[in-house]
Amino acid sequence: MIMKNLYKLLFCLLFLTCSSGDDNDENQIIDPTVSISANLSSLTFENTMVSQASIPKLIIISAENATSEITVTAPDGYEVSVNNSFSSSISFQPEISNEVYVRFAPSEPVNYYSTLQISSEELDNVINVNLFGIGSPLKFTYQAFENQPLGFGGGFNQSAVQIFDLHNDISDISEIKMFLQIDCPSSGCDDWDRFANVKVKDQSTGNWYEIGRYITPYWVGTQQLDRGLEFDVTDFKSFLTGTTELMIYIENWTAKADIVSVEFDYVSGIPDYPYYVVSEVFNLHSNSISGIPYGVDHNIDLDKSIQMPGNSESSHLRTIISGWGHATPYDADGRPCAEWCFRTHEIKINGASTFEHYMGPIGCWSNPINNQSPGNWQPDRAGWCPGMVVPVRTNNLDLNLNSTTFTFEYDLEDWTSDGNGGNAFYAISTYLVLKSNSEIVPAIVQN
């Protein structure tokens, strides 16, 4: 009898069946407990573009003693699958371990913080898995220059001009981003930090407009950045439409060419205004020494007369400026001009000082392209850094200037060169960007 009871106990433990203690009740069965659980309580997805789907992520749903179907229901913006066929809800017969894939598929550029629900008729409660994802706007990417070498020696040229077919309809484009990547040939990249820019041609005038300026890094390319240097070129959307002529330039005087690629992202969305026009104020951006001579007499006219249309609803000046040269005398802290000396420039509207451009540090030591050894990339220059985009300086104009003609003056801080350290220059481009809800003509700029 003792041995029989031991075997009976063992059988009970192994198979979850047992008797009441009486041999006559040996066929009674205690129902096993149903258990369903998920191995994760939350999932976070990478930002995903509207109309696209993320890489699926795996959830393991464990089930013990379950016989009813398990249902997994995804919230808005998410889809689930057990067999690579994704939908908003799935049901399946449970096994001990069940693999369920979840992916993020946003329909709007908003935050999607919600809950995935796991349910079964055998569960008293619903199991929740928190889901986190951000939908990014739909964008259209266009390749422009691709692996274009720029240099002086070795049969290369410092500039290249090509025509590209870009986005045709900008009525539903909220912004345009430009990305520029520099690769290096087998001989390595140029040893120096060079003036460089990208321009678009105004087909109505034949003028080249500088849409982005940067300084090349010492010795290396820009591969530490996933897509290279980033520029917001939305101001020039009226030129960056359909068949577009572009120019790239690097003041590279060596046979170690910089290998340049450029692409554009047209981001879908409601634009702030449907109509943009651009007028040229200064176009001194051909190279580092084509700008305003500093500290000496010159014949460049820095005074303009600007005639405004009447229906501008947003007006701003867009300026890119960088200083070059090691002219003396040095500042008190040992900085020559105009690459190193910190200066404040003024813009005067109708004779009154209205805006300031401080040509000071922008944090060269924090440059993410931080492998420029043995180049001198960390010390602060006057408003720019090796391996970084030269900042765009934006100044919003008073709309009371609409339907008027006003005077514009760019005034450099007073300083006199002693002629012993070479020359100093400020390469500058300034544009007047007007926006409106109705068709608008560009402002007229005259000397």
C-alpha cells in the first residue's frame, strides 16, 4: 500500500491528476491553470516615414495549458503578423512559445504612443504591451552630384556644373534639405580646410545663387555623418524645381581631390506660404578672397537701394559670411584677421542699425567630424569651423517696408590693416527672401 501511494503521488505531480485519497475517486482530474504572458512590456521603434513600414520587432507570447485562440490587436499605426502577412489583428491557436512580429506603419507625421493588446477567452484580463513610435513626413530623395572629384591638380577641376531633374511640384513641399558627403581618393583627402559651396542657377538672369557654404575638414571626408553635411535650402525652392542647374566648388589646390556627392530631400507637408521669391543683394562668394577686403580701402559698394512689392507676408535677409586671411595687427588675444579675429558687423536699414552679425566662436571643438588630425581643427575661428556648415544668418524684416524703397548698408566693424600680414577678406552672399499667399514678384535691388 505504501508503494502504491508513492507511485500515485508521483503520477499526480507529473501529470497534474490525482485522486481524493480514495481508490474509488482515482478518475477525478483537477483542471490545470491557464497561463499566457509576453516577454516584453514595451517596444520602441525608430522614426519611420509616413507610408513606409519599420523593421519588424519580435514578441514571444508564452502559453501554458491554453486551448482557446490568442488574439493580438494592434493600435492605429501598427501591424502584427505570425507569417509575414501583416494586419491590424491576428488570431492563432496557442503553442508553448508563439512568435509574433510587430511593425510600425504610420499614416501621419505624429507621435504614436499606444498599446498592443493580447487577449484570449481563457484570460480574465487583457495583456498590454506599450508601443512607441514617431511618424516622420513623407519625403522624396533626389541624387544630384555623385562621386564628383574636385581638385586642382591630377587632371581635376575645382568646380563642376550639371543639370538635374528635381521635384516638379513644390505646392505640397514644406521644406527642402540638401546633404553633401565628401569621400577621399586612395591618396587621401586634401590636407587643408578649404572654402567650398553649392550654387543654383537662376535661369531668368543667369546668376548663380549660393545655397550652402561649408569648410572642408582637414585630411578626411565627412563619413562620420550618416548623410554628410546638412543644409536647409527651402528658401530657394522656386529655383530647386524640375530641371535645375547646380554648381559645386572646393578651393582645393592639390591633386588629392575631394570626392563629392549631393542629394536633396523634398519633405511633404503644408508649406508656410505657397509663393517664394528671392533677390540677390551680395554675390561675393566665388572663393575665399572674392569678398569684401577688410581693413583697407576698396571699391565694393556695400550700400543698396531695395524696392519692395506690396504683398509680402514674410520677408527676411539670408546671409552667409566667412572671414579669411591672417592680416595684422593682431588682436590683444593674438588673433589675426579675418579668419581668427572676432568682429561684429551691422546691417543698417534706412540708416539705422537694425541687425548684428557676430563673427565669433561657434564651437569648433564640438565638431562631430573629430578625426581631423593632424589638422588644426579645434580652435575657434570667426564664425566658422573646419568640417562644418558655415551658418546662415537670418534677419526678419518689418512688413511696414512693403510697398516702399529702403536703403540697406552692410557695415564692417572698424579695423585698419598694417599691411604686414597679408590681406583679409569677408566672402559674403546676402539674399532677400519674400513669401506670400498670393503670387509675388521679387524685390528690386539696386546699387
